Amino acid sequence: MSSLQDISNQVIACHKCSLSRTRTHAVPGEGNPTSDVVFVGEAPGAKEDETGRPFVGSAGQLLTELIRKYLRRDRSEIYITNIVKCRPPNNRDPEKEEIEACSPYLLTQIRLIKPKVIVTLGRHSTGFFQTLAGLPLTPISRCHGKPFHLDLGYGTVTVFPTYHPAAALYNPPLKRDLEEDFQRLSKLVSTGSKATTLDRFLDLDGSGNKG
């Protein structure tokens, strides 16, 4: 698999797990193939399964609004995908075996795009990258908005955990936390093509004192 299109073709034809028997369309991902930011969700929902595109339902609308408001970008300027590329029945959580079967596609996508920042949306996406980084699994309620570093073979990438937009739709008070996370994310990701360093991001008051 030497290109994102190759990966998409593999995903569309994939039968590695039982989700291939219940999907309408696989959802490989979409966006800018040279983006410095990649958003990674958990799995497609009903609208995504219907269209073959990621984050096009109500949660996707909220994500698009947050990207425009805080990152000052159109969603076409970044890359958006999920760990699991097919919809689990009834929108249940993806199972361990499904993540294990599908995650190699995600990792290949990331290594081709070479983003500086990966934004994990929700606990499954966050937990996957925490495990890759050798970190203990931490609930999203405690780790959201707190970036960590990970080496994925092309250099060090910053992983920025936050809530899945769907969580803010089901639990409206979480929307404020999500917006605050995106405010912090906007400090991490420049409006140009390069991300700031993590040290600069942590130095929020400009004094040189972190904490």
C-alpha cells in the first residue's frame, strides 16, 4: 500500500472482521493528504455508513464548526478518519478484535501523511494511542486537552486527546470542555503549515514558567 488511494481501495475490499458483513460502505477517511493535523475518531455512524465519508452526521457538523472556529480552517484542509473503518451494528463500541484488524490501515495512513499533530476524538481512539506510546490507559475525562508525544517512525508526533463530538451532543455540558480543548489545540497548531513545539504550547502565559 503505497498511497492513500491504495489504502482506501484495501479498506473498501476488506473482510478482516465481521463488520464487513453488516456495513453498507466502508469509510476509509478523507481530506488533505499532506495535512499537518489528522483527526482520528472511533468508528463510522449511520450517516457515514450510508455515504462512505467520515463525520458527516450531527457529530461531524459540530466537528466542522469547531475546526472552522478555532483552527481557522476548512475541514478539507485537514485529514479525518477513524480507527475502525466500518460501522459497528447499532453504533456499539468497536471491539478489541475489530480495532486490531483495522488499525494497521490507520497507522499506514498516518505514516504517509506524516502529520505533526494527531487529534484523538473519544476514549477508544485516545486509548489506542496511549497504548502505542506505552502510557497507562487514562479516562478521557482526565486526559482531554493534555497532549503527549509518540514516535511513529517518521519523527515525533504530538497526540492531543479530546472528547468525541457526539459526547457533547448527548451531554451538552461537555461542549464547553470540547471548545476549551479546541482553544488549546489552536495554540498547538499554527494557522500556517507548521505546529508549535510542545514546550511553547505549555508556556501559555508567555513568562517561560510552565505549570
